[in-house]
Amino acid sequence: RRKILELQEAIGAVERCRKPVIAAVHGHCIGGGVDLLSACDIRMASRDAVFAVRETRIAVISDLGTLQRLPTLIGHGPCRELILTGRDFSAEEALKLGFITHLCEDQGGLYEEARKTAGEIAACPPLTVQGTKEVLLYSRDHGTQAGLEYVAQKNAAALLSEDLMEAVKSFMEKRPPVFQGK
């Protein structure tokens, strides 16, 4: 039990990381790999990726977060079928289900897409990116109304940020913004 809780905490730390976490998968991603991916913010894969939650087949209940996170990502129906059968599913099926957001032809294209996505996120105001991730998780865990109240508080505080002033100023000056995370 202690070891399972320790491993759960490790996967939870990925989900709670203040910075967005991008997963780029090629080859096999089975069991604990799906647990880890379910905790990531953005998931992408190359065409050769194969996913599975095989714990059911080996007389173990998946215990590192897939049962808690995957249903919110792909829906309860598809999630239950994949987990209860333990069958493999392809990267193409993962894309169709919404488990991954990008399907790349090969490993090189996959890493290029991951770097491109990371660059797009890095160009955004860091406090806003962090706050958005916090609000998404809070809203998922506490419901719509609590999430609305939480984001109202966060945005009220953000009105004083230097990054917001920089966004307005750069727009007026027709130049790319330079965010400082302040």
C-alpha cells in the first residue's frame, strides 16, 4: 500500500506540475505509461505507438491514476472498454478517442511537433499558462460553479500583472509581446 501511494504521488506530481507537460510517445506505452500520459497536459504520438491498460489481464486493478483520469479524457464508455478488456489500441484510435491530440508520421516528426507546441506555449505569459492549468484541474475536481469562482479570483489578481500591461502595449505597438512572468 505504501509503495502504491508513493507511485501515485509521483504521477500526481506530473499532473500538478506548474509548467505544462507534453508527452511524446513512440513505440509501446502500456500500463504505467498510460497512467503517466493521463497525467500530462498534452499527449502526442507517432503512428507506430501502441497503447494498452493491461492490468486487468494480469489480475491487478490499475492503481496509478488511469481509472481516475482517463474517463475525463476520452469518456467513460470507451475508457471502460479499453480498461476492462486490456486490449491494445493504436495511435490512430488514440487520436480518434481524444487521448492524444497529434498523430505524427514518425519519431522525428513527433519530436518536432512537441518542440513546436512547447514553443507556442512558451510564447504565452507564464503566469497565465500556470493559472490556466490550475483552473482546469480545479474545475475538473470541484465542478463548474466552483471553477468559475476560482477563475474570477485568479483573473481579478491578474489585472495587476505586468504581463497583461505588456500584452496590451505590444498589441497597440503592433509588435510581439515580451512576457516576464510578472
